Amino acid sequence: MKVLGIESSCDETGVAIFDTAQGRLLAQALHSQIPLHAEYGGVVPELASRDHIRRLPRLLAQALHEAGLSAQALDAVAYTAGPGLAGALLVGASFAHAYARALGKPAIAIHHLEGHLLSALLAEPAPAFPFVALLVSGGHTQLMRVDGVGQYRLLGESVDDAAGEAFDKTAKMLGLPYPGGPQLAQLAEGGQGGRFTLPRPMLKDASLDFSFSGLKTAVRETIAAPDWKDEYAPALAADFQQAVIDVLLAKADRALRQSGCSQLVVAGGVGANRALRAQLSAAQAKQGRQVFYPPAELCTDNGAMIAFAAGLRLQAGRADVQDAIAVHPRWPLEAVAA
């Protein structure tokens, strides 16, 4: 089956086509709205929705051309139904339903985070079920046990700020341009860590939950101190990043030990962080475990992960075919578990 995937949950418009018979992506097209939102220092929901409307028809035409397919060759249309910005989700859902109805094909609702955690199966080598997934993005930090498609169990999650959110807010405090997270990671690469003592919230807590608001507050207090100098920014960025990584490493290791799994999947935008990848891989290799990451281009939001997740659900007989347009701005991933 050839599945069209549409992603429009926030500030990236993605369209892709996945072929379940060949087990590969046939095409993908992506547009980032970073230049659109940069002057505001963050995502403006109304502008994001309007831009999705403008971009989707062009990206769809581009993907069909790249795949060498006609619209009638598609077997299903999948879209991100949540979580995300309500208006942005409605644009993608409305477009997908209209297109599916025009073609006489099913419209399939996909959970955004399910797309992320399954995208590592597109990597070479790919993990096998079961595995533990560490989802780290701007809106979510979660540990999930994944036993199969639609078989997810929440192990722990952020109780306040997600890791990506903490990155973005810290970057803003340091005066870095939008998007802040990648800018902060780049600044940290040029910094010498060890100058500042920052907390590792919930590091020794017995649960697998996360908290990064206290770390963010410590950064604010450091910058507000009388002896702060702007030249310290790279060092503070390095110490902040290491504090986040230390927590993620410890919690991921605990989740693997408690679940009995030997494979870890790291997905989401923060999962592309080079320091996190290097330290996670090294730490788990010492324990005889494997760490898997989606291809770099699939770490951010994209249509490929939506088309792929829908393809896997169709093959497993668990596709959420929708007759009516419905989106879920807040939607726990465990709600879609079988």
C-alpha cells in the first residue's frame, strides 16, 4: 500500500509517501517556518496555520512528482491528529480528509509522538520490539516501553518543563535567536563546562519522571547574579546542556534496567543533539545495550514519520480510520495503545 502522510502539528509542514510493499519512503517534502516566526521569538499559532494552508498543496504536488505517482495510486491518506496547535492540526486534518474523500480513500489519524518513536524503525540498523523509547522534544520528555505497533506503556514523563522547552527558554535568557534549542547546543560546543554548579532535578528520584523547571530557574539566577558576564554564556550553555544530559542518561538507564529491555530508541527534536547522542551511545555500550536513532532528517517534525506509522498500523490491522474531522491538541500517547 502507498500511504500519504501529512504533518502540520506546529511550525513545520511535511508531506511524504511510504510504500508498505517495498518497505521504504518513496518521497518526502518539508517546509520549515523558522524564518516566519523568527522575528517574534517563537511560534505564532495563527501565522503557523495560515502558512500550512499555503504550503500543503505545493508540497503534495512535489511529493507525488518525486515518487512518480498519480494521486489515484495512493491507497490511504494519514495525518497528524495531535497533539499540537489546534489550528495547525485542523489545517492538516481538513486537507487530509478532503483529499481522501476526493480520492475515495481512507483517512487515518496518527498520533504525533507515535510517529516519532516508530521513526527509528526506518534507520539502518533498526531496533526490534520490545524496546524503551526516550522521546525528547520541545513539548514532551517521556520514557515509553514499546512492545509493538500500538503497544505502548508510559514509564515516566516530565512533570513540568520538557527538556526541549528548557533548552528554548534558557536560550532566550541568553539572548540567542529563535529557534533557541539548536542555537544553545551550538553555543555549548564552544564552552568549557565546570564553571557553574547547576542542579540535576529528580536525578536520584526513584521514579522515571523528569523535571527541568528548577534547572531553568538556576540558570536565570546565575544570569541575574551581580558577577555575571556575557562572556560566560558558552560555559553556562555547556553546564546547562550537561545537566540535562545527565538526567536523561540516568533515567534512560533506569528504565532499561527496570523493563529488562536491551534496546533504547531516542526520538524527537532534542534527540538530534550531538552531545546527547554521543554520551548515551557510550554509556549504553558499556552495559552491552544498543541505542537507535531515527535518520537525522526525521528527528524534527515531518510527514515521513506519519506516513510510516500509518503504514505499520495498516499492516497490523490497527489503523484509526476516521470519517469525521477531529483533532486532539492534548492527547496522551497511551490513549492510542491497543
